[in-house]
Amino acid sequence: MRHERWYENPLSCLIGGISPEDFFSDYHEQRALHCENTEINHFCGLLSIDRIDEIIATTELPPTSVQMARKKPPLDRSFYTFKNGNIDRGAVINHYQNGATIILPQLQLADEKLAQFCRSLEKQLSCKIQTNIYLTPGSAQGFSTHYDDHDVFIIQISGKKKWRLYQKPIDNPYSGEKFKAGNYEPGALEHDFILKAGDCAYIPRGLMHDAINIGEEPSLHITVGLLVKKWADLMLEAMSEVALRNPKFRRSLPAGFARDDFNVSDAKEYFTVLVNEFSEDTNFEEVFEYFKENFLRLRVPDYRNQLNLALSSLDQSDSFIRRANLQALVRSDENEVIVVAGGGDLHFIGNSLKGIKIALSGEKFSIGAFSDISKKEAESIIHKLSAFGLIEKIN
């Protein structure tokens, strides 16, 4: 599946004829984008209603794996779960028959096609990607008007929905600043469009919207959520690093600061001193590198097809290659080599650096790439890189 177009360049598949440069300058975090596609099967290889049916009918369904929604009348979770919290499959299907939307949150954790798609997009965008699945019966509506606290791409797999876009009451809401009914009014309708099979839409966080299924055919779409790190997150981490080095930031606030008669002028003066010292002491490169490495460590590795290799001895003719869409950094000193990748850091002997760089270069390689170490040590390293999903055998 890796050779499918949405695994090679998923962003271009999502935004259609718009260039990535134009998307980020004109739309990203600013306004919605509707990308029409004349090829109705453009995304059908990612998911289908038959696949949803298979998941509900035959797979284990933990309590968090299925949700349901219906605008009117609303649907309580107890309506489709047993008393112990487990999913009542029959009730799910019955409520779907009666106009409720079936939601499969973060299906990329259980579906390999979606997992590969997410890995590809994560590599392009450097943010966590999640997929929530929505199956809505004909002429039904799952949610009232609301906004999301993260940007989303809406991939229409089958059927069609009418989307209505309103105001943006919060510009780029912070993580966890979720929509609360009654706090915001939709405002005037600013834009609407029909998303049909093969189309995709981008909706920035904070933009009020709603959607309703059009016609009697069920609507199946994937909401691709972009869970980004923000400048505020980086600044907070930078402050933490400065505070570890500078004890002035660790002093307590003045005693009695909450009293009505407290003189705030001295506190304000001290605060100004801290602001200036933060500007002087903070190390952007250090914090930026920390964010980069932490992002890589939190990626979900690809462990497929490794058991057959796990216990086998290696031959000089065996060929390997870096996993598609693998993201990794190599750190080294005279004593060891550290590979920073999904799942954590892998440690290797220091004189393996040349071979590891070749192994992670993206080019085909064999055990001969580790010419600076013994065959036994090279086999051990290749097996370890394979076990943790960094490389795969290709012959």
C-alpha cells in the first residue's frame, strides 16, 4: 500500500490543485478550503462502509472505540452500551437505523491503511495526526453548529454532505479550549458547499460549522485531525529551561500579594527584570531541538512483517531498506550511537555509526554496510533496527 499516492504525498492529495506554498500562505489557520475532485474513487482505498461493517461485527470493541451522535433527539452513551461500559453492537446498528451517526475515534490505531496514511502526513507536517470516522445515514445530522480546537481535513469517502461555515469566534483556540454550547452563536452563514465522494475540505480550528447528509445514501467521511505544537508550547518549555538555570525564576511571589493593600510596583519591577533575563538566557536551538526529538519519540513505529526475520541468521545477499515514512535522528559520540525514533532511543556501539547512517539513508543496503564491526555485531544491529520498526527486509 505504500506506493499509493496518498502515502507518497498525502498533503497534495488532500489539497488538490493548490500548491503547498499557497495552502500555507493563504489558508492554513486562516480560512476554509474546499477541494473538488472529479474522481469519486480518489480516497476509496483508505476506507469503506464494508470495512466499518467488518469492524463493528467482528473485531473487539473497547468502550472507547465507538461513539454515536444525533442532533435531534440527542443520544446518550448509555443508549448503546451495556452497564459495564462495553459496546452493544445491536444497539449501535439500531440507532444508526434511526438517524444516529456512528463514530470510530482514532481508527488509525486499529487500521493499518489509516496508520500508514497518518505516518505519511505526520512526516510532511511534523504534527500528530489522528483519524475519526463518521458514518451518517441518509438525510441525518449528527452535530449542532460548533467549532473544533484543532485543524481538520474532511475526506469524503462515499455519499455527500452539505457543509455550512459561519464565523470564527476564537482565532486559533488553544488546545483544550473546546466548544461549549451556549457560549458562542454561529453568526451569519458565510459559506456553504456540498462535499461529495472524492472531495476534501480543510477547516481551521475555531471556525463554526455544521454538516448534514444529503440524499438517502449514507455518508462516510474521515476527519483528519492535526494536533499541532504551538509557539506558546515552545515558549513555556523555554521558560522551564531558563528556570532550571536561573534561581530568580524559582523565587516565590511576594508574601501578601493577594491583599488589597499590597504595593504592586516592586513586583512589577521584578517581573520586568525576569522578562529581560529570559530574553537573554533562553536558548532557542536547545528548546527547538528538544521539541523535534520529542516529536520523533512519540511516533508510532511500524512493526509489520518482522517476526520472520527476528530469529533468522543474515546472509551477505540479504537486502534491507529504511521503513517508508520513518522519521529518525542519529546522535553519536566516541562511545555510542543513539538513534532517536518512534518508541524511544536505541543505543548502539560507537563504531557502528557509518553502518547506521547507511541503514537509515533510505538507500538499499546489506550487512556489508557495517564493515567497521564484526559480522555478529552487524547482525545484532540489523535485527535490533528491524525489531523496532526502523528497517525492513526487501528480498
